[in-house]
Amino acid sequence: MALRNPQLHLAKISGTDKFAKVIEFLRRQLHRETLFVYINSAFSPNPDELITDLYKNFGFDGKLVVNYACSMAWG
């Protein structure tokens, strides 16, 4: 079984955009209809949340870490 190494990619988005824009961007890039997206591998925010609000509350070192999975990571 071959394992793929994860790659780190950075993308910038306006703070006034909603998290839904991040989800749609990742779906297009990965060619996936279903995608589970998390902040700091901890929780999945409401798609209507503003990026700036998420960054203020959960960002660190000048970044907001967004993780994704193709299947649900936990219940």
C-alpha cells in the first residue's frame, strides 16, 4: 500500500468572506462534493461564520489553520 505524504499549501482569503467560501474552494481544488472541514483539527464552524471572527478567536502565529478530511473524522 502506497502512502501519500501530506503537502502544506497556503491560501489567502478576505476576512469579510464567510467560511463557506473556504469550503467551496477546497471542494473545487480536491474535486470532492463531500468534504469535512475543521479549524485547528478541533471543530467544524458554521459556514456562515466570518473568517475574521474565526481568526480572532482561533488563529495563532498570524494564521488560521484549516484541516479537511474526505470522511467524517469523528462523530
